[in-house]
Amino acid sequence: FRITEDRIMNYPNSKELFERASKVIPGGVNSPVRAFNSVGGTPVFITKANGAYLWDEEGNKYIDYISSWGPMLLGHAEPDVVKAVQETAANSTSFGAPTKLEVEMAELITSSVPGVDKIRMVNSGTEATMSAIRVARGYTGKNKIIKFKGNYHGHGDSFLIEAGSGALTMGEPSSPGVTEGTAKDTLNAEYNNLESVENLVEANKDDMAAIILEPIAGNMGCIPPKEGFLEGLRALCDEHDIVLIFDEVMTGFRVDFQGAQKVYGVTADMVTYGKIIGAGLPVGAYGGKQEIMDYVAPTGPVYQAGTLSGNPLAMAAGYTLLKKLKESPAVYEELEKKASVLANGIGQILKKYDIPHAINCVGSMVGVFYCEGPVETFDDANRTDKELFGKIFHGMLKRGVHLPPSPFEAFFLSNALSSEDITNTLTAYEETIAEITE
Ligand code: PLP
């Protein structure tokens, strides 16, 4: 395999922009992973995107596997979404007063997904999870929450706690700025290990407000729940009056229109959403059973608000995308097929070149780990060969395939990917692996 000259990407404009950005924006980016810290080099600056493709400042074209970290399930600049945003914007971009669109959005979601009687719109996934645990605490009158090592729920203080293995119950802050007072109320359990949760509940059962998790972990690659794990959490929460929160910011409307709740047949008490429900505009949402959601202000005492919450542009974009998805369930089958062609192809190449690997795939979420499997926990995922990932990332980038720049992110497929795009991706992958192992 050879890299043809015209497919080698050059990005001097991006490099210059990154230098300028680094002087005025921390790390040159507005969200850390974009800085390429875990793969080395400097990020590519994007000017436009359409369907499954991105274009950078130099005009280089890339097949996109970031999909804006999830929202672009039908690809970029989806014509109906663009039209809805344009038409809505012509009537102003925000009112700070209720709109029909918000009602339609809430009706669409509550009538579609299990266990969500009422839903509140916010502006990001972070706001959604932060608000959900506040409501769970207000509802139960208890303080502590359990989260899982390697799960990500945004950057709310309560979630930036990653206890090391020897200190699983200590809740030490893993980000400076998070107070010890906050950290002590977050307990970390091991994903896919019910016993680790049972032990924490047993030791803290009088003060346990909520268990929050990604029902399919997508922020340590892709790790599906083992059989019985979600059911076990459900039973534990029922037994001890703990609010079970599924963080479906990533999985919601991606693995199925009804999310992971439908795929695994387990219904949570509260669910958080983001990404796809905003079609690329800043949106999050939290919802759940009526008796819990009635604790939210102004009906109930738990305060939560937002100047731009339920923003008309975001509602127009999200509603249009969700409606399209609801009306075309075949999208999910198509995405799943594309993901499995990609995952199988990658697996075959890695096998051919004798590279240890494990690939986890649920719907259109694909996690490639460069280590022996199975990968079922954060500690397993952390064994992935990060240096090799970095080399593969750059080999793909220069061949025109933009993977997420982190070894702990799943590939985000969009249904705009054609089978030719996937074939080209696999060709680039094999060229890259051949080059690395030369
Ligand atoms: N929850 C999950 C599962 C996520 O994947 C993310 C973001 O990647 C968040 C919450 C936070 O969402 P946001 O980045 O919109 O604040």
C-alpha cells in the first residue's frame, strides 16, 4: 500500500490558527479533546461539513467519524434541519417566553421513550446530568450518588471524581476546583460489576439518592452492559428507594429511537439526553417519572432554570431531526449494518497484521481497543495501546479520515456514510496499519 501524494493532507492554515488560538483560548480550544493532546500534533480547523464529510481550512476533505461527537446521526447540514433553523431564525433567535415548539418537542419525546412522563430542556448534557442529580436528591432527601469509573456525565463538579482502585469509596476530587465536600458525596463503582455497587449501597444505604450511569458506556470506547447488570441495578434501586438515572446523552436516539432503555428492556426513573436531540445546536434535557419531575420548579421546590433553555433554533433543529428519525426506523438498521461492516473490516485487518485487539459494537457505536479482550470495565479499556492509537489516528487523518482524537471515544457513525465511504475508510486503515508495521 502506498499513500498517493494527492491524498496526503497538509494543514499549515490550521497550524497557524492553532498558534493564534493558543494565545487567547486555554489550550487553543473550547473543549479539551479537540486539542489533540492524546494523539499529539495540532488540530485540524474545520470550515464546513456536509453529509459524511468535513472540510478544513486548506480545503482538504475528510470522512467524518466525529459527527460533532454524536448529534449528526443523519449527517451534516441535513437539508430539513437547515431549513427549519433558517425559517425559525427569521422570527428571532430567542424570546425568553414559552413557544409551541417546546410543547411539540416535549410531546414527541415523552410519547416515544419509556419512563419519561415529563421532560425539561436545558442547554447541554452537562446541565442535564447536573440537574437530574439535584432533582434526585431533592426527591429522595438523600445526598450520595454512585457513578461508574470511566463513565462521563459532563463537567459538573459531582461527576469529576475518579477514585483510584484503592480508594473506591473515598471520593477524592480528580479535578482541582472540585471541593472535598462535593467529592465525598460521589462514590465510584466499577462498570459491569454489580457487586461493587451492592457494597457501596450497603455501606451508605440511608443516604443514597441516585445511581447514574451510561447504560452503554461510550466514553471509554464502547462498552456494553453485561447481561444482568442493568437489571441488577434496577432491582437494587427498587429495593433501596434509589433513583436510577440513565445518562442517554450519547445513546439516546442513537442505538434505537427509544435508546438503551429499549435495547435492554430496563426502564430508568430518570433519563438525560443531549447531542441528537439538538441536531448540533446546544441542547440537553432531563426527564422521568411524573412524581419525580414534579419536584422541579416551578411545580416543586428544586430550582433549575435557563435564559436560553428551550431555545427556538435548538428546538426547531432537534424536533426536525427527531421527527425524521421516528418516521424512518430503517435508519437504525442501516446504521447497524454500516457499523458492523466497519467493525468486521477493522477486525480482519488487525488480525491479518497480528495486532491484539477487541472490538465492541452496539448499534452504530463502535469501540476499537488495541489490547486483548474482553473489554468490560474501565481498567480493561485502559489497557488499550494509546501510542498505537495515536499513530493510527494520524495515519487515518493524512489519508482523509477524521477519527475522534482520543483512544477512549467510540466512533460516531452517521447514516450519511455510503458503503463507498466505509470501503475507503477500510482501505485507509489497512494502508495505515501496513505503514505502521513496516
Ligand atoms: N453524558 C454523556 C454520556 C456524554 O457523552 C456527554 C458528552 O460527551 C455528556 C454527558 C456531557 O454533555 P455536554 O458535553 O453536552 O455537556
